[in-house]
Amino acid sequence: MAESLNPAAPHHLPSFITAPGETDVLMIIMAIVLVLSILGFGILFLRLHTLPERLAHKSQKIQFEIVAVLGLIALFTHMHIFWVLGLLLALIDLPDLGSFLGRIAGSVEKIAGIKPPEEAGDVQAPEIVPGSKRSGEISAVASETHDGGGRRDGSPPTAKKPESVPARTKEASHA
């Protein structure tokens, strides 16, 4: 290598300069570092981009879905305001008003004497067709238990409805 050097070149060359025809080790190392850094920054970007969704995952379902949609809009439109809105919505703990309002509505229906509607999650008893084998068994048990004789085993009947509490009278000063 010493014979092919230019006379203006220094006699001691750095180690990263390769001789003609040899493998450039520094270029291979830098190519690996470049690929790993691109993958690392891509993973970091996607983890940071999904931060609002991961924060909202513990909250209510509707809040999580809104945050997820805002994240997708921010990803595809490159408008960062949607990501910021999703992050703020994920950090804010929205109160669950549905359960309180449902309890209030149920109490008002109970006070008014209206039977509350059955919810979709309640399991209903299957209907018994009058001509079926099972309907005869049930009617025999019902006639034994409801004809004043008590239960089948001879034990006394239990109270069906608790006694009602007398209503309080209004105070005269508030009337």
C-alpha cells in the first residue's frame, strides 16, 4: 500500500480508510447502526403515538373508543391537535353518569309504582306450554302449595309480602 500512495498524502493513514479491493468494515457497521436506529425510532414513535390509547384503556369503553379514533385521525392526517386532544381526554377521568342516572330513574319508577322495564341482561324463565308434561308437574306443585295447607313437607307457609310501613305525617310548619 505504501507504493501506491500519492506523494502529497501523509505516510500514516487512519484505520477507517480501506485499501482498494478490501471490505469496508466501517460502512457495514454504519449500515447496521442505521437500520437499527430507524427501527428503534419507528418503534419509539409508534409507542408514543399509542400513549393516549394505552392510558384510556383503563377507563370507560366509550372514552377509550373516542381516544382511539382521535389517535387514528392524527396518524393519517398528520394533524397533531387530534393526538393532543386524545391525550387530554385519556388523562381526564370522566364520571360515570349513566349508572347514577339509571339508579335515579329506577327509584323514581319505584316511587311512582311503575314496573321498571326488564334489562337485556336479565334471564327470563322459559314459558311452559299447557299441554306439556312439565306443566302438569308444576300445576300439581302449585295447587299443593297455594291451597292454604302449606308446603309439601308440611311446614307452615312463609310470608309472601313484608308488612308495609305506615307513612309519616307531614309537619305543619313545612306544609
